[in-house]
Amino acid sequence: MARKKRAKELQPNIKVRLDRRTIITVRDRSKLDFWREKYPALEILEESYDRPAVEEKKPVVAKKPAVKSAKKPAVKSAKKSAKKSG
């Protein structure tokens, strides 16, 4: 027997600036109070009730491996053959 799908509860996303460099996302008002105790000058940047927009990832360009020549230098092989015959 099929089950009824439950409606998903949307949790708030609260974007908060703690200091000039640090921005965090908080999901609960009680957590916001926790951060407010540590950073009294925090400012709320954005508050929404849906999931944050997924950023599109830029394609990563793989570096090509260094090309090694398949041919060995003739100098080395000539020295080896000279040693063997002498």
C-alpha cells in the first residue's frame, strides 16, 4: 500500500556576518542567540526559508602530463656498445 508523502518543513537560513571576514549560515534562532553572545556586533545579512542556491561548479581543466620522448639519446647507447666490444 502506498504511503502518503509528508510535506517537508522548510528551515530558515539566516546568513550572519560575525566580523569583517567571517560569514556563517545559521539554521535556528537559538543558535543565532549563541553567536550573538560571542559576537555582540554581528549583523544579519539575509534570512530565507528555502535551501541556499546551489552554485554552479566551474569545470576543472586537467593539466596535461609532461610529454617524455620515447627515444633514448644515441650517446648513451653508443657508450654501452663501445664498452661491451672493448
